[in-house]
Amino acid sequence: MSRLDDIAQALRLRICLMDAANTHILYENSLAEEFGVSRTPVRQVLQRLAYEHQVETRTGIGTVVPPLDPDGAAQDFLTLAGTLELAAQTAAAPFDAVACDLLAQLETLVAPVAPAQPMEAAAIFALNSWLIAFARRLNPEPIMADAAASLHWRALRRLLQQDGARHKIAQGGILDGLCRTLLVQTDARAALQMMALAMRDLGKLSLSGN
């Protein structure tokens, strides 16, 4: 990954771990100092995150991470699942070379996952980041792919707000099962359908208590 990609991933994880009930301000100067770069690449990263609807630019304030409506969790997961299902209707091709390369990366990500153990936030983030990139590759419609990615980042933020060990075990089980199934899959349509089903399951989990 490029330096911009590294910074973007670091900020995505940070955003996912922020208290979703509050607004958070991201200061360009502070971020530039933290990452050892000028404000220009920081601004480019923030523009990328704004395109993904993870941050907003507010007049007189700057770049902020908006809070999440707690009543919107179910809708976020259902919309993500529906978008993936819609993409599956036109994604009948077998995996291309890039998708196969991504699958090789997935093997490394799932190898250390321990069954029936709480999954660490970093692992949940890494697997979902991979799923976002993979779904984007399989999605034949660029606009729909962008929408699915934005919805998935929001859903991931909701997942990482859940602190209970039971949730972490259940999340890990769903994600691990999905990823290991994808490793033996070769069809884009089936893969997107599997991802949609997993997002529905994660959505149901997000509505239950710790």
C-alpha cells in the first residue's frame, strides 16, 4: 500500500473505534504531525474518507466524524445486504486474476483466527476491510460498488461499538465462516450472495444486547 493508503487505513480504524454517540473533530495539523507528512496528503486522505461518507466537512469547524443514529443500525445492515444482493444479480463472471490475488491475501488473514474465541477489534477491522475490497472487485457496477463500500464502512463502525465478549465471539464466527467459504468459491455471484447473507446475520447480532 502507498503512504496515503496507510494513513487512510489508520484513520478508518480510528473512526470505527470512536464513540459513535458523539461528534469528533479531525484536525489536519495534528494529523500531519502525527503521521510525519504535510497537510496536503492528510487533506487528500480526508477527501477520500468524505467520499466514503465516513467524515463530513462543516463550515467553521472543519472535518468531523458524525455520530451514528442508534436506531439506524438495522437499516444500515439491511441496505448493505440488499446492495450486495442487487450486485449479485449482474455479477455472474468467475473470479478474475485480481480477485484471486485478494483471496491469497485472505488466507493469511484467517489463519490466526481461533474458533470460539472473542475476535480482536483489529482482526474484525482487517477482515471487513478485505471484504470491502473484494466486494468492490466483484461488483460490476462502479456506482453500486461505491455505495456498498460506504455502507460497509458504516456497518463496520457499528460492529466495533459492541464490547461484549459474546458479541466478539459471534462476530468472529460469522466472519470466519464467511471468509473460509469464500476461499473455496470461484463465482462472483455466489460470493456476493454469501456476503449479503453474512451482513444480515451481523445486523441481527447488532440488535441484540451484550
